Amino acid sequence: EDGSYWVVGADEVVQSWDMAFKDLDDIDYVCGQVWARYGLKAYLIDQVRGRLSFVETRKAVRRLSAKWPQASAKYVEDKANGTAVNNSLNQTVAGLIPIEPEGSKYARAAAVSPFIEAGQIVLPSPEVAPWVGAFVEEASSFPNGANDDQVDTMSQAINRLLLAPLLDGSLVLEA
């Protein structure tokens, strides 16, 4: 009734955000993704992406948070407009977590690539998510493509959902 979406049976649902500085045609996009984890598989279930101003970015975070209230953790890269958006919304949007990226974008993507190669990352069908073609194209051309915002947002999410919990031992599955 309220327009929100819910993921049934997921172990965890999160948002991941990569934010650009300005809404100019020659800069990267703002990208926000919603991911659900079931065991050792992560599913990309929604995405917003655009060249957004600071105000439009704040609205996008609020809209995606209202649409997916189950995504209580919202990982925001603590670079570009991420810091300002986080600071301006942290009293009105629950679960905003600033993430200081470690290493280069390439290193972060390489760290989660084994999950992709193992088939543990699942993308939605293009019939359900028309934007997935552009996502795949960007990932295929990374790191030499024109943009990397979707890949950066994905690597941040996969790091938090799968890699970090496996490395610290908190993601343990029963046999």
C-alpha cells in the first residue's frame, strides 16, 4: 500500500552508493544500488543512476530508502558528494554508513571478482531491469571504459555482503 518493496527470505538487504560531484555531462554518474544476500549469493535487485545535483542526489537516497525500507544499511562512499550527502541526511535517513574506500577502484573490483567468476553475483533480467545492459557493458569495459560508477557501487556492496564477512569469519554457513 505504501509503495515499498520487500525481499522475502533474504539474509541481508543493503544499499550501496557512489556519488559524483556535479550534474555535468562530462562527469561520472551518481549510482545507488540495492543488493540482497542469500547465503553466499548476492543479487542486484534495483538501481538508480543519473547525473544528479546535490539536491537531486539527496532526493534519490530518500526515494530508494523509502522504496526499500528493508535495506537498513546504506553504504555511502565517503568521497565526492558522498560526505556532504551523508552529513546532510544522517538525521533523517537511518542507516547511512560512510565507507572510506581502500585501494584503487581497480583493486576493489579485483578483490570481489572471484565471486563474479564463481557465479555468486546475480543480475536481474533485462526484461525486469532495462538498465542491466548498461551495467554489463560498463563492467565489461572496466577499467578502460568511460564510466565506472556502477562497478564501484557493486564492488562496495559485494565487499560488505560477502568478502569482509568471509575474511572476518562472521559469514559462516551450516553444511
